[in-house]
Amino acid sequence: MLFKDGKFADFIFASIEQVVGKDYKKHAVAIEVGAGMGRFSFTLVNNFKKVILIEPAKAFAKVLKQQFNKKHVLVAKTTVENYFAKRKVPKNSIFFGFHLLHHLTKAQRKKLFSLISNSKSSAIFVDPNPWNPLLLVQPFFNRDMAFKQEMQYLKITKANLAKELSLCGLEVKNHETLCLLPPFLTKRLLSNKSWQNELIAFEKVRKFLPFLGSYHFFYCRPIEKA
Ligand SMILES: C[S@@+](CC[C@H](N)C(=O)[O-])C[C@H]1O[C@@H](n2cnc3c(N)ncnc32)[C@H](O)[C@@H]1O
């Protein structure tokens, strides 16, 4: 689905900021892995001085180039593994991955996490919340979703991912759920300005309604050696 504006992306980032604060925006470079058609790229493009959008699917990369045709945005039509095969990660970078981790194999995740850790970068990953029962029915109604692949998100629990990350030298600084109403309803309500602040405020009850979050996010940083 083509996203015409960044309202949903801004909402997701505002919810993340309730937990992690705004300091993550101080990184010099934002690298989004698997940017798709740019659903979440709007906020990055508007808040970072340099943005690298990595997307291997030709059709999606074409949309990204059209949508974010700006001097400070670079669209790379390749996988993250290929892009950094012969390149160094820019200093002071932060990686982002939305709806990405469960589409990668464990070996691919290991490569990505090691790249982030070795380059002393940070990362924010947002994946579907494995504890939200409503999400289980999604692939039955969405023809774009491949059932077997989508179900992999059930394995991306906090415990499993923290273990994978720590084996690569990364620690989870923050982990929380977000987007407490289903995304389709959130998007609809966000189109009405008077609902925007209410929706953000509602995110604050995440601790009491852990099963309601449509997504969960991981803010990761290299493990600090004592
Ligand atoms: C489910 S889509 C999510 C797209 C977008 N982030 C969003 O949330 O709308 C996952 C994306 O990751 C991309 N992808 C898969 N493997 C990748 C890899 N190794 N490196 C970079 N991107 C990859 C796919 O092409 C796809 O566009």
C-alpha cells in the first residue's frame, strides 16, 4: 500500500519517544533496512541530516526514489548485506527496521546485528507484537501476506531477540509495545486532527494492556564493557 503522508509514521515515532526520549535523533545518519514503500521513512527523512534507505525490491526502491527525491536521502536498491559488504557504516549511525526482523533468517539477523555492534551504532527495530492475539488472524485477510513467513514474528519475543542481540554484542536498552489500537483504526483516527493527541496519550497505558500493542519495539545499543 502506498503511503501518501507520514501521519502514521509520526505517530509510531511519537509513541517510541514516550519511552526512549528524543536523543536518538542526534545521530548523524539514519539507516533504514527494508524500507519497503517508505511507510515509516517520512519521519526519518524529516528529522535526520542524512538518511540511507536500503530496499532490495526493485518496485519498492523505485517508489522510495520518487517519494523521497531529496539531497540528503540516498536510496540503495540492494540488501543490507550487499550494501555494507564493501562499505563502512558511517560514524554515529542509527539503524531502523520496521516489520523486518521476522522476514530475515536467523543467520541474516546475526549478520545485521554484528554489523551494528561492530560499527558501534544503535538500532530501533519494530516488529508485530507476538502476544497480541488479534494479529494471528491478519494473514487470513491480507492477500499480500505469506502465512508461513508472517508467522515467524511469533518467534521474535523479547527473550529470544535479547539473546540473539547479546550474542552479537548488543543490549536492549528499551523494549515496549506500541500502537494499542489496530493499525487500520489508528490510521483512520489520525486523519482527524482532534484525535491525534488523544491517540498518543492513550499509548501511555501500554504497561496495563500488553496484549493490545500491535507492535513491540527494541531500542538496542552496543553492550558497554566495564
Ligand atoms: C514486510 S516488509 C516491511 C517494509 C517496511 N519497512 C514497512 O514496514 O512497510 C520487509 C521489507 O524488507 C525487505 N528486505 C528483506 N530482506 C532484506 C535484506 N536482506 N536487506 C534489506 N531489506 C530486506 C523486503 O524487500 C521488504 O520490503
